Amino acid sequence: MATLTTITLLLLFPLVSFYFEVAVAASAAGGVRLGGACTINTNCTVNVTNSECKNKTCQCLSTFFSQSNTCQTKKALGTACKGNVECSDANAICSNNCKCKTSHYKDSTNNCKPRIAPTNTCGNPKNTSCVANAFCNATKCACYKGFETTKTGCNAAVTMAIAEMSTILMCFMLAYFGVLK
Ligand SMILES: *[C@@H]1O[C@H](CO)[C@@H](O)[C@H](O)[C@H]1NC(C)=O
Ligand SMILES: *[C@@H]1O[C@H](CO)[C@@H](O)[C@H](O)[C@H]1NC(C)=O
């Protein structure tokens, strides 16, 4: 009896181990690459950790970016990067490091916030929170001298007008002296 059981086991073992090898290989092969079609999360996660099945496509979770069929953690402001997708803040761009795009400033909590228009209360840090050509005048963002305050920012219209006026004046003067000659 013992011999028969042993023989049976010896015969079955390769079959059983073969079955498991095939099953494991099949599930691995069944995994989907990033960008590939999927129906459930495990189609993606079997191959790529921190991925998910979103819109029927394998993608990295929102706090990760894809790189060579892997999902890497997105980077905080000030961290070295190679592309915009690597930066975690939705309003950051990659310029050697992850930085806030020009329409935004890095606030005291290390998040990119929209720059503040003149006449509105400054953010934190005060001066860098204001739009271009503006500074924090005590508590409110204000345009630098020579810049015109608009609803959304500070433009150089006044300076341009002055420059244009002096050019026109110069032309008149040149014409006047030219006529005198
Ligand atoms: C996704 O997983 C399901 C359930 O295991 C499977 O039936 C299906 O074939 C898989 N899809 C792909 C594209 O691998
Ligand atoms: C903001 O900038 C202005 C002009 O550059 C400076 O006079 C002022 O002290 C600064 N304010 C703060 C809060 O840093």
C-alpha cells in the first residue's frame, strides 16, 4: 500500500508542479503593460505595482508617473526632475527641479497657489505671492510704480504710453528743427 501511495505521489508530483508552473506563468502573462487594455485592477497590478485599471487602460495611480513600464512616486517641489509628469503638484512644471508654473507661487505649505492680483490680500510668503510686477505693500498686493493696476494684474501700459508719447514728441521736434533748416 505504502509503495503504491509513494508511486502515485511520485507520478503526481511532476503533474502538480507542472500545473502550478503553468498557472503562475499564465497569470503573469495575463498581466497588462501600462497603456494596455484591462477590465480589472489586478490585470495591471500583477505586472506593475502602484498601477490601476482606469478608463479600461492600465495606468499609474495618480500620485505616481510611468517610467519604463513601472510606476514611480511623483516628486515634490524643489526635487530634480526630467519632465512635467514627474512633478506631484498639478500646477508645477519641471525646469531642472519641480517648480510652480509662473502663474503660481510656492506657498508656506509647499503647494503651488495662484498668484494674487493687486488690491487683494497678500499670501505667504508675502512678496512672491503677488502677480508679476507687483509686491506686497504691507498687507495687499500692489503694482510697482509705472505699472497700471488692472483686475488681474499689473501691466506696463502706462510706461508704454509714456514711451510712445516721448517718441511722438521726438518726431515732432525733429520735424520742427528739420523744417527750420
Ligand atoms: C483581466 O482579468 C480577468 C480576470 O482574471 C481576465 O478574465 C481577463 O482576461 C484579464 N484581461 C486581460 C486583458 O488580461
Ligand atoms: C516686498 O518688496 C518690496 C519692494 O521690493 C519691499 O520694499 C518690501 O519690503 C517687501 N515686503 C516684504 C514683506 O518682503
